[in-house]
Amino acid sequence: MEVVLVHPEIPHNSGCAARLTAALGLRLHLVEPLGFSLEDRYLKRAGLDYWPQVELVVHADWERAAQHLAAGAPRPLGERLRLFSARGGTSLFETDFAPDDVLVFGAESSGLPAALLDAHPARRVYVPIRAGVRSLNLANVVCLGTYTALHRAGVALPDNDGRYAAHPRAAEDVWPSERAAGER
């Protein structure tokens, strides 16, 4: 499974997503433009000392991200997309997921681009919320959506008995920009 943030604006939310993907061993994709620098101290702080474990890929635009995500995959990208939106689709809790799905989340202020949602209307997923609430925090939706998708896809979650052993590089001063590979 892959996690993609399209045009994220708030460094803290992206840092939380990075920490989540490190905890689950998943790749995190950021699609530019970003609302922050990869040298942002808030981004780094939200990811804590887990940046050495983050597999971060930065893409110049959605087209390049889509090419990268489609390359070498057994299923077409259009069948693997799960487009998280506050505006319609299938409830997260009624959606079937597969282990190779691509979970795509949009910008905090505007969500996913309309063209992407319009191109794949059957791939929309939403988290149920009460009327009168516009949306949930991006970091919360990424966490809830990713764990739910993994569980519903039958992917084994990490076995955690409560013990913690720091990563060998945890004490290093690793910046997100040092972890980024990309298609720019």
C-alpha cells in the first residue's frame, strides 16, 4: 500500500503522515506544490526522530506521481486508487481495499483536485462525519484511513508488544529533505 498527499499545505500534517508511514513500513509520496519546505522545522518536528525510517518520494505533479505509482504494478493504477474526499463516495467502513491500493489524500484547504476526482468517481472514499462539520484534520484521516485500509485488505499490522528500541539512526539529525527521492 502507498500513501500519497497531493499538495499538502500544513507541515505538521505531513510530518504526522511521515511518522505513520515509518511506523507501518509504507512509502509516503508528496505531490508538489507543497505549502512548506522539506527543511521546515515543524515538518521535521512532527516526524520526530523517525525520519531515517521514512521512505519519502516527492513528485513535481500528479502526472509524474501517477507514472511512478503505475510502473511495474500488476494492476492498473485506476483500479488501485482510493481517493479520500469529504465530498461523497463510499464510506471508509464499507470500502473493500487491496494490499496494493494507493491511498490518496488532498490539500487541507481544498481537498483533491476536481479533475482527479472526476476522472475516478467510483474510487472516492469518505470518513463519515456529522452534518455541519466541513471536514476532519488531514493527519487524522490519513491515520484512520491507512489503518482501516490495511486491516480491511488483510495486511498484517506490525506486531507491537509495547517495547521500544530506537532505530540505529534515531539520534542523527536527519531532515526530511535528506530522505526525499523524487520525480522532479
